[in-house]
Amino acid sequence: MGSNEFGALGIGGGADGTRSGSGSARIRIAGDDPVGEPQVVDFDRVFSDSDASEPRTVCVRTLHAGPRHVVAQLVVTRFTSDGSSPYSQTVLVGWGASRHGQLGQNGGARCVARPTRLPIHIEDDSMISCALGNQHTVVLHASGRLSALGSNKQGQIPSLSRERVCRLGCTWHGTYMQAIDGDNHVLLTTGNNAQGQLGRDYTGASASKVDATVNLPLDRALSSFVCGSEHVLAVMSSSSQEGNSVVGWGWNEHGNMGLGSLGNVAIPTQLWPREDIEAYNKYPQRVIDIWAGCATSWLLVE
């Protein structure tokens, strides 16, 4: 549902701001106004090279949406006509903006308006995580190997030979990897740092092509993290009775850090618990989960 600019709905059209409906008519979209009517994404053409006489089921195992493109992990089960056991295949498909190669397409096409296979194979080394930036796609495999597609103009493509990475995230122009280092978890970052979103205690570098660790509090352990448009939140656990806390850093132009200011934050700063705000005493303080959106941050507390 919504705008089909850059073919983001996966139903065809999109190259000129139009939407292909179920019939031959094409409905003009005025800017980003929502279409209003749900559409069905058709995966049949992805498997057009297979035997059409064999019935199959397609299961969407995971779905990942970036600012302008989408990646889906499909499990296809085929049932043979001779009654033998069915067999399954796992593939990655994507659609949406593709000019920077984020869908593995060459030639600089503005968009891929219908699902197409990505050149990332996950049959022998399964995918455990996928993250999408504005112009890049990163996949974490079960072996710890990373696969990446798209632009590296901002240094957002990480080193692909990684071990012990357990979680993956992307901002618009950066990549973030939670990795196990001995008994500790560290957060590795690469990409644009103009708003301090790499968490390295400085800003102004337009890009960093070196995977480096975020300066997280040393007295607490990294539990999880989430990426917003160009800011990051992390849950830090403590062995004391104080419980979990939330730190954040990066772009803060719209107050998405909740610190009472609009300046960017270059080093992880505690966002919760906060004794300096009324909500600290009004609401519970135990952190359950966190989310980050486009210049917005969300905390679930209990």
C-alpha cells in the first residue's frame, strides 16, 4: 500500500510515478499520496524458468524494507507429478530503487518494479539477518560471512570477511555489526559520520572506510541495538540491580534523542532512565524493547 515511486510496491510501474493495477489501466500518483487500495505482490515471474506443470507453494520467510527498496527471503516448495518427495529452495528477491546496484542490477536502471532474484546465494550458507540502507543491501550468513550490494560511496560497505557477527543493521549511509569479541559484545560501524552516527566521539568526517568500534560505556554490556535513518539506539545491560539502560547517538536535528536539544550526538549518551525529565517518575523505568525510525525513537518500558 502507498506510493509506488521507485517501484517500491513491487507491482510494476514506478519508473514515472505511476502504478500498474490488476488490469491494463495505469493510475497516476500525485507525488507521494497513498494509492489507498492494497495490492498483491506476484512472485510467479521469479520462477518462470521452472516447470510450470509442477505445483508449488511460496512462503515469505522474512521481509526487509529500506527507504526505497525491499528484500524478501522466499522458501519455494515444489511438488513433483510422479509422487516423489517435495523439495524446497530458498532464494532472495528484491524490488524498488536499483540505480546504485542495491538489488544487484547492472546498467544503472532507476528501479526494478517487480520482484527479481538477487545474486546472493543462501542455499548452502543460510541468511540469518538482512539490513537495507538508502543505496546498499547487506546480508549476514550463518557462517558469519557478509554479502553486500550497492553503493560504497559513503564507505557503507563493511569488510566482508567477518566472524562472530550476530546482529546487523543499516542507517541510510552506514552499516552496523554486533560482534562477539572474547566474552564481550562490540558494535562495529562503517559509513557516513557527518552527524556523529558512527559513535566515535567526533563528527565532520564525510565517510569512514574503516570498520571501528563504537565508544560504548565500559561499565555495561551491549545487549541489542537498532538503526534509525541516521541515528542509533542500543540497550546496555548491567550486572547491578539498576537493570538495562538505553544509549543513543547520531543525527538529532528533530530531537530524536529526547535530550531537550537539537544538536547531533557524537558519542553514546544515556537516554533512559532519565531522572531529569518528568516521565522518569511518571512511567515505569524497566526497558523491554527499542525501535528507531526516520528521526524518531521509541522505548517500551514496564
